[in-house]
Amino acid sequence: MALLVVIGVTAAVTISVTKNDGDGEPAPSGETFGLASADDKGPANIITEDPSCAAWTPIIRTLSEEQKNGWDQRDRSTPATDWTPELRAQYEAVADAMVRTADQTVQLAKVTPHRVMRELYEQFIAYARAYSSAIPTYTEPDNDLVGVASATSNALTDICTAISFKSAAARAPLVGAPPDPTTIAKLTDPVAPQRFLMTADAACTEWIGTLQKFDKDPVAVAWQELDGNILASQWDAEQRKTIDAVIPLMNTLADEIQELGLRSDNPTLQDFAVLAAQYRRAYTKALPSYSTPDSYLAAVSADLTSAIADGCRTSEG
């Protein structure tokens, strides 16, 4: 019906661990690096408008098309030492395209007024570049790097789509305010962002386990099998029964991922987790009067949880 929480997005497109500085203030020099979001210290909440979306769409669409050179059908387990000349050319072309896309994304990180959108842009930049750098000596674990790049880019795209289709604006008023962040990262220059999970976070094992438990739940599986193009007004009794059963399960998931995020002292992980919880709650509020654009709310949540899961895997490598 939409995505599950998707614990391993590793297909085509779609931190440094930051210590708690205790005050959430900008860098000591007062440098804001031209960031429109420099003063955003509020809770990570559903985004109903963002000026960077119009520019993001053609940028990421171009990358997606460039990845269809055969790379999107690759065997991820094949190491660079076993590549044919043709396969190596595919990987190298995509690596170049990802670097170009990351470079274009820097300005978007500066113009968005939302801290979490900036963090998504920054993490796409960081992981896209990391994957590109890994290509000469690629082994299968490096695929998790592009997993994070894909998940963050998908999150950005789905946030923007939920804005343009107005599902975010329609459902946001139905969701309570999220908690304030317990920590906010110091501002850094998006020209050279660091990966948000360079070492494993204490929450990583429990995070992946929570997502796996949800994905395997029979209620979630039954929901996944529904046709997302069918409106709530058209559901039959069995379909409505499935929806009624999945709503409390998803609300529990939202509570769990928010709690895990708030327990972390990693500001970016915390923001992604809280935002994922908010979009999941918005989706459950939408279900009684569901229409197709609401599927993007669930997709945003799935993208964000997947970004954290793959980030955890890269940090363990």
C-alpha cells in the first residue's frame, strides 16, 4: 500500500557523530555559512512548504536517469576486483554523476529554512561522495553507503511530493506537536558535510530490531499487500479491517522510533527519528479518509528509518 519501514534501501536514487554541545548554539565564531536554517532550533515536524523543492526535483531526476546505465541492475555482492571493463565503466559513470549531484545539492542545503531538510541534503551529499570514493576498491558493505544516499534523497523527494500534493498540509494539523530536540548540532559548512554515523550509535541494534519486528508483523504484511490506489471510500469490509488493525501498530512504531531517537545524543539521528515518527502518525491519521497522496507520508517515514538503519550498518563496517 505504501512502503513498510524499509530497513535496507540500497537501490538507485531515489554523520560525523556530533557531540552534544549542551547549548545548541552556532559555531563559536558565529559563522552561519549562509544557512537559511541557522536559527531553526525547534522540534522536527511535518514540512508543509519548502523553497528548495523546486530545484531538488530536476537535480535528483537527472541522477536517477544516469543510474539506469546498467548500474541499477548490478549484483551488489560483486567486488571491484571481479568487475568486467563494462561493469567498471557503469560504476564509474554513476560515481561521477553522484559527485556532480552532491555538488549541486550544496546550495539547496543553504536555502532551505528547515534544519531537518538541511540535514537530509547534507547527509545525501556526504554519503553520495563516500560511495563514489569507495568505487575503486568496492566491496559489498560499501553498498550501504549508497543505501543512505538513496534513503535521504528519497526522503527529500517524498517530503517535496507530499508538499506539492498537499497531503502534508492536509494531515499535519491532525498530529500533535513533537518534543523539542535534546541536542542540536553545531552549524557546519554544507560544502563538506560529515557522515552522521561514523561510529555505531548505542541505539543501532535496537533500531534495526524494531524495524524488522514491524516488517514481519502479519498485520503490517497484510497492509503492505493492499492496493494504495484504492481510496478509503472504496474499501471493502476486509480491507477496512486490515486498516483498522494496522493503525495502532503504526502508532506504536512511531512511539518506539521517537523514543529511540530521543535517547541518542546524535542530533541528526534524533531529528530523523522524530521526523519519521511524525510522518508515520500523520499517515495513521490520514487512513480513515485515505487518498493516494497520503501514501507519501508513509514513504517519508520509511525513507528516514531506512537512512538510519543503513547508516548504522555502515558504521559497523
